[in-house]
Amino acid sequence: MSPAQSVFAAELAANEASEHRPLIITLFAVFVAATLFITVWAGRQTKDAADFYAGGRSFSAFQNGLAVSGDYMSAASFLGIAGAIALFGYDGFLYSIGFLVAWLVALLLVAEPLRNSGRYTMGDVLAYRMRQRPVRTAAGTSTIVVSIFYLLAQMAGAGILVSLLLGITSDAGKILIVALVGVLMIVYVTIGGMKGTTWVQMVKAVLLIGGTILITFLVLLKFDFNISDLLGKAAENSGAGSSFLEPGLKYGATGTSKLDFISLGIALVLGTAGLPHILIRFYTVPNAKAARKSVNWAIGIIGAFYLMTIALGFGAAALIGKDEIIASNPSGNTAAPLLALHVGGVDSAWGAILLATISAVAFATILAVVAGLTLASSSSFAHDIYANVIRKGQATEKEEMRAARWATVFIGIVSIALGALARDLNVAGLVALAFAVAASANLPTILYSLFWKRFTTQGALWSIYGGLIVAVGLVLFSPVVSGDPKAMFPDVDFAWFPLQNPGLISIPFGFLMGWLGTVLSKEKPDEAKYAELEVRSLTGTGAH
């Protein structure tokens, strides 16, 4: 397909969407109305802080596993990974592998001990055996920064998706869409709390899995369920030939790109166990056994989903082609919706219905994930910083919940502003940055706190702030922000760090600073407190 034909095909897809715009808008409205109804219903059952932060710890292992899946299968998974595979073949699929393998780290090292040791936030675990005010401030700061990085990806995905469907091409229109998502996110969290967010996540997970199964079935049907034919056609249509199915198309051309791949892989595998919106999910179940089971459920659901990204990504490469995908969105984020249109028929009502349905599901995905992220960061601010640092433990539950709601509004405004700037970046790449920051700042501190008897307050502070500053600093001076046509600021160049993901440097640095801060500390660790924490984390004795 020539570039001119590709542009024409992309325009045809947009025109097809425009002809059925009333249907598309109706479907979007139905999804938004349904999730708002769930939020208001759940909000009426939110009576105290335990309900707002942890859903009253009333969810079963399966329900929480479904909600965790909903939280994890974000716009990056559905839009970004499909686009990365469609454009880069094997190298794009590495995102799917990394996201899935990461769950083993969360299951084996973090889920059960964290559920036993904390109450609502990561700060609870650290404060159990260390000086409360400094570690809660650090934990709250890290949680908010990681959540905002992750929110960037979701906001960018929302702007891209709705712009495609509604035919919005102006920057002002795309920014307005990002603002709309931000407002809905604020409403979900302030009204529904954890109960509302969890139910929205469960509904969204069922819809996303159902939509993905349908598209996978239709793609495989086109190739008589012969995956070899699908991959062969994708390679032929990609313009890269057999190298499309081999390592190196994106991460093998230079030494720098190979290092970038290693950095990405480390960030993806280690990042999940440090993501705040995933960590707080372990507190919504009644006990540690349920937390462990919920992770098992999540692994099964998420694993099935990531296997199906093979059909989404390679199907898009085979049936649409690289040029048309890039003509629609340079980073490939619209590959999955365009694939829905193509398997249904570009010039048919069925194709338009499928496009609208899949896009509405993706939009519901974004709304649910941003609600979870915002809840994690506002909870950490209210519980760790406001209640335990500013008010020194004297705040009432009502005051704490009010602070969480105001924090939600502030975080929503910041996310809207930054999401508007990031609207043209690949959402899978943006999420990988959030994983790198989480693995650099949160994971070393959590592991040291749970498993190292000598770990001190100074070690925790050095680990969190050291990992956070280096990770965010390297991102700011990387090609993601400037010096690249696809950067956040493409017209300026202040990038001196060559890698797009800082994990290779920042994650070992976070672990190093935790160790260094501890061995240089004059503080004597409270061994009795560690012994209590060890028993509690392993057995659940005394857990909330």
C-alpha cells in the first residue's frame, strides 16, 4: 500500500466513523452513564475510611482478581501494545511478556506480606518499624509522582481514541477530551471511593476481555485459525519482511537501543510490585490468603489477555498495514480500534458498530484505570501526609476523607495539564516510565522494609528520594521529553540521557541508596519491631 493509499484508508476509516457518529456517541454515553450509576450506588455504601480506602475489605478473591485485572489492563495494554506489535512485530510483543512476567514478582514477594503488614497504603508498612513522619511523607510523595506518570498514559490514550472517533483534529479539541476524562475521574473517586472504583474495574475487565475475545476470534477467522498464516501475512504487509518476526526491529539497530530494551525489560518486570494503585488492591480483601488468591486470578485473566494481544497486534499489521496505522496515529495507538473496523468491514454498518463498541470499551478502560490511580494517590496524601504528618494522627476519619477528596481534585487538574502535553506519545512507552519510577523508588524500600532487619529510616528515605529523583531526572533529560520528533516538546532539545527508559540506571541506584543510607545511618534499628513485622507479614497475626 502506497503512502497516498494509506492516508486515503485512514480517512476512509474516519469517514466511516463519522457516518455512524450518533451510534458512537450513544455507546459512549451508555458506558459513562452505567459507570456513573455504579459509582453513585457504591458511594451510598461508603460510610467510613475503611470503605473509602479499602472497600470495607469486603471483596472476594475472585472479585478482587477481576478488579486487579481491570486496573492493570489499561490503555497501554489495549491501545499501546497493539500499536507497538503492529509497528515493530516481535519487539512490540516484548511489552506483553514483560507486563505478564511482572506478576510473578508481585505474587511471590509482595502481595501476601504487604496485605498482612499494612492498613491502607504503602506508608503504613514503612511506618510500622520506622519514624512515621519522614517515611510517610516520602511514601506519599513517591505514590503521587508514580500515579501521575501512569495517568499521563491514560489521558493521552483518551485523547487519541475519542479524537479518532469524533473526527476531532484540532489540538484544542483533544485537550478538551483530556479535560473531560479528568473531570469524570474526579467524580468517580470523590463519590464512589474504593467500592465504586472496584465495581467499575470489575465491569470494565469483563467488557475488555469480552471485546478482545471477539476481535481475536474475528481475526483468526480471517486466516482459518492458522496462526502461521497470520504471522506470515503480518510480516509480508509490514514492509520489514521476516525481520518483523525476529528480535531487533526496534531494539536491535544500535548499542543504545539494545540497552534501552534491557532497561525497559527490568522496569516492566520489577515495576508492578511497586505500583501504588496495584498495591492498595491487596487491602480490599479480608485476609492474606484472599490477597494471594486474587493475584492468582489476576495472573490467569491477564495472561489470557496478553496472549490475545498477538492477534490484536499482528492482526493489525496483516489486515491494515503499517502506513495506514501511522497515518491515523504516528505512535500506533489507534491500531486496535482500526482493526475492529477492518474485521467488521470498513464500508459496513457492522464494522462501524464494532469500531464504536471496542472504542467505547477502551474508553471505559481508561476511565476505570484513571479512577484507580487517582484513588491511590489521593488516599496516600490524605492518610499518610495529611492525617499522620500534618495533623500528627489527630485528624478524624471525616476530615481525612475530605482531604482525600480535595487531593483528588488537585491531582485531576495536574493530570489534565500534563496529559494534554503527552497526547501524541505512545501510551505503552509512557506506562513503562511509570513502571521504572515505581521500581526505582517504591520496590527497594518495600523489599528492604519487609526482609532486611537492619533497614533504617535513613535507608528508606535515601532509597525513595534517591530512586525517585534519578528516575524522574533521567526521564526529563531523555528523548521522551525533548530532542525527538515524537517527544513531548519536539521543537527543543535538552536531552543528554540517551535511553528512553531510565530503569537500567535508576532501579539499581534505588537499591544502592537504600543500602548505603542504612549502613551510614547512626540510627539503631528496632529489632523487636522487625520481629513483630516479620511474624505479622508471614502469618497475618494482628493484620487489619
